[in-house]
Amino acid sequence: MNRRIKALTVLAAAAATAVAATACDSSGGDNGGSGVTEVVVGVDLPFQGSSKDASDSTWNAMSLYLEQAGNKAGKYKVTLKKYDDSTAAAGKWDAAQCTKNANDHVANTNEVAVMGTYNSGCAQLQIPVLNQDPSGPMLMVSHANTNPGLTKAWDANEPQKWYPTNKRNYARVVTTDDYQGKAAAQMAIKDLGVKNCLVLDDTETYGKGVAKQFAEEATKQGIKVTQQGWDSKATNYNALFNKAKTDGVDCVFTGGVFDNNGGQLVKDKVKILGDNQKVKLIGPDGMVGYPEFDKMPEAEGSFQTFPGLGLSDLSKSAVTGKFLADYKTKFGADPASPYALYGVQALQVILAAIEKSDGTRKSVTEQVLGGGAGITIPASTAILGKDIKIDPASGDVNAIDMTIQTITGGKETTVKAWPVS
């Protein structure tokens, strides 16, 4: 696709800029040897637009956890540095800003790892730049990227094309859309009994991936499927849903993120097709953790999948329950999204790698990836309340959890955990 060719051209130019920046930058302390005592972890999230609440909660949770850990990982003092990958103009993550951030991560000589990104499309832009860092590769651990192709075979030349050096530098603590799409489709027929689904995607990497998997599994389950993209800049979606009404759909799956005009999409769905009892509305985690969406009357009764565990299930662990209580005491409310705790889990992986390393970027990455033992966080300390192990070959996590939830009374409510098959 022309879009991909253009993206890879941008990546190559960005990587070259990053190399030059590293060579010329002389600010900060030296992170080139074993005598390092202070390191930085970048936190790369969309702090503007609809994702702001989830990102703010993630930053707050990570900051609280690091404070409780004494701001240290072994002998190293650790600080967090905020990077906003969104822009006010876009109201969400922005490709140019993601590329700029990747260069800035490499240029910040004290920085040894990145926690992020929130959006898989942004990760596709950043991973190759960090991968080509001459003092790295530089580690990135995501709490929220679910596109399978970042770590395993999915689209053409994936995942190899994200790792120009042929060395892995990316890991995640959340499972992937090949499981999420399946779970949503299985739930749609087994629990909701739907027979005819309109499957939409927002035309971005994440949305197309999860919609593809939902459509494939739904078809396998005997559900009639019609697929279409939605234009995030459209003023309304009347024509789309009028056609769906003529087609007699009893289900709409919104593969994408709420940031991409999801509010208008859902309003028009209900206006034309009826409420979510009449025509089921199912969304992936791209619709999770948005208070604006949760409070919409049109969202009431909709279903969502979350590739992990919701706050109510996570709080059952003693470790997590205490942390959530501490969070509420400090910030006056629960986190806006379960991804806040997954951000802490990603930070735990990074801190464990820093503690085992010699303080260099290369060494930090090698603790997590590259054929060694990898990183394991025991259930007694893991913020997710279970043993967390990162596969050193792929960067994927052993915990394959999936949750079905619904919007009730303006709040996200767990319905059940869904067995992944």
C-alpha cells in the first residue's frame, strides 16, 4: 500500500535524524557505562483529546507506583519523563508527533526505556526508530497496543519490518486482537444470539486489525457479515446506517477508537437502528476508558471487549486492591481506565530490566528480549495479581485474559471473563 511505503520512508528519515541527535546531544548524565546511578523512563501517551483521561490515569498510577518503590530500581534512581504523542489539532495521537517523540527518546541520553504507546499505529512509527538507536536498541514496553503484527505474523512482512536491525526491542503486557476479535464474535452469537452484523473499522491499523478478526470469527460462527470503514471526519453516518437498516442487521461492531468520531457514530446508530437492546452494539477496547462515551445515553447497554481484566476483577488481588485504594486516596477517584494498571505492569517490567542491567540501553533491552531468560514478575508483587512473564523471543506476555463488559448507568461494568480459544 502507498500509505505503508510512505510510512516506512518517514521511518528511515526519522531514524537517521535520531542517530544524528544522539551523536550531537551532550545534555544530561552519561548512560554509557556501568557507573550510571540515574536513568529516565519515557512515558509516551496521548495526553490530549478523548484519550486524555486514560492517559492521565496511567501517568498518575505509574508515578504513584514509582514513588512507593522509592523512585529506584536496584542501585539506579529512576525518574519518569512525559511525552505527549497527541496534538490539539488532531485531538488524538498524531503520526508526525509520534515520529518526533521517537527521535526525542533517542536524543535524551539519560533515557533507557519507553513505556507506551497507547495506539498501535503510533507504535509502528516509533519501534523502528528506537530499534536503530546506535546505543541500543532501545526498549519499549506497551500497556495497550493490541495489534498482533507488532510481535507476530499478521500482515505482510510482519513483524520483521518493524525491527530493521533484526533484534527485538518491543514487548507488551496485554494480549492481542487476534484473541479480542475472536472473543467478541463468540460472545455475539453465544450470549447475544445475533445473526447479521455490520462490522465497521476506523481505517487505522488497530481498528482494521480487530475488525478483521471479528469478521473472520463471526463468519466462522455462522453470522452474516458486512464490512465497511467509517470516515472519522464525516458530519453524520445516516447513509451508512440507513443501508444497514435495509439490510436488516441486528448487530453493529465498531472496530476502532472513540477518538475517531465514535460519539457521532454511536448517536447515529441508535437514531436509525434503535437502542442497544434492539440492535446490539459491540466495541473493542478502543471504546473502553472514555468517560464521555460511558455517559452517552446512546452507549447504554452496549458491550465491549477488553484484552485484560477490568478494575473490578483486578481489585480482587490483595496487591492490586491495596494499590487501587492508595490511588483513590491520593487522586480522589479510581483510575479512568484499567489500562492505568497495565501501565504500572509495564513499568514493573522496565524497572526489573533496569535493576538487572548495567545501566545502558542495550543492556536494559537485553534483559527483556534477545533469547535470555526474559523478565518474570511474580504474582506476589505483580500489579495484575498473577505471574507475568515476557517471552524473550517475541515480547508477548503469558497472561492472555479477555473481559466482556457493558455500559450500565453510565459506567463500565464487568459481565464476565471470556475464555480465550
